Amino acid sequence: GQVKPSPGAVAAAVAKEELRLRPLAGSNVRFDKEIPAGLPGVALDPAPLQAVLGHLMENAVEACPQGGVVRVSARP
């Protein structure tokens, strides 16, 4: 099928993935997010964006078995 891009928010995708990964991360992994409040939306299919962010964030969590910080930032 054809993808119809719609405005998507990077901050929303990151927040959803943080919620999904929080149980896997445990209490010794902290998530630092640097996403400006006024970050403009992007025209995209939100599912692939969330999948890519999710894989990257999950890899970062798995790379911190002793704990650490997972940083996610976005800029216009």
C-alpha cells in the first residue's frame, strides 16, 4: 500500500518507547531526553519512526547491564 505521511511528533514516539522499555531498563538506567517543546512535527508514517527509535533505545538499554544513562536528543 501507499504510505500517507502525516504530522508526527518525535517527542511522543520517544515517550512511548521509554514507557515500553522502562521495565527492561530497571531502576539503574536513567533516560535523559533533550527534545525542545517547540520541536516542529515531521511528515512521516509514525510506526517506522517509533520502531527505529525503539530499536536504538533498546540497544542502548541492553548496553548498560550495570546501569547508566540513555540520552535521546532531537533538534529542528
